[in-house]
Amino acid sequence: MVAAAHQATEAAGVAWDDLRAFVPHRANGRLIDILTDLLGLPPHVAVARDVTHSGNTSSASIPLALDHLLRLGAVTSGDLALTVGFGAGLSYAAQVI
């Protein structure tokens, strides 16, 4: 997941400082904390941590988490967000939106 995040930002030509949000798949809060620490994101990057309210919603977790950040005002339309997701088996992906 960390390597995929780095590949996504490099491919997009985006530096960590350009990001306004980190929206990972929300399997659990511990995983979010570990990923955030390993990535070393700047303090201004909003991290979607609403798993405690929404639970693991599988494939809907990233869109729901992004919507939650937008409704909170933590990010606005046009801000750059790094999303990282994984699925059953060994499938995973990251993208900058």
C-alpha cells in the first residue's frame, strides 16, 4: 500500500505537500494509523478516519470517506486527495484525484 501510494503521487507529479487529503480504504482504524505513519504525511493533510462511525463498508468506503471530509469542510472541491484501496486477495491500487 505504501509503495502504491508513492507510485500514484509520482505518476501524478504530485508532492506530499500538494495533497489536502488522504483517503484510505477503511478496514480499521489501526491500519489507517499505520499507513499514515509510514507515509509521513504533512500535518495539513486531512486523513479520513470515519471508520469508527461508518465501519468497513467494503468498496464504498473511499467514496463515503471522501464525502465525509467534504461535508466536514476538511477539503473542498478541487483539492488533491490520495486514495488507497485494497480488496480480496492481493488486489490493491492508489490514485491521486
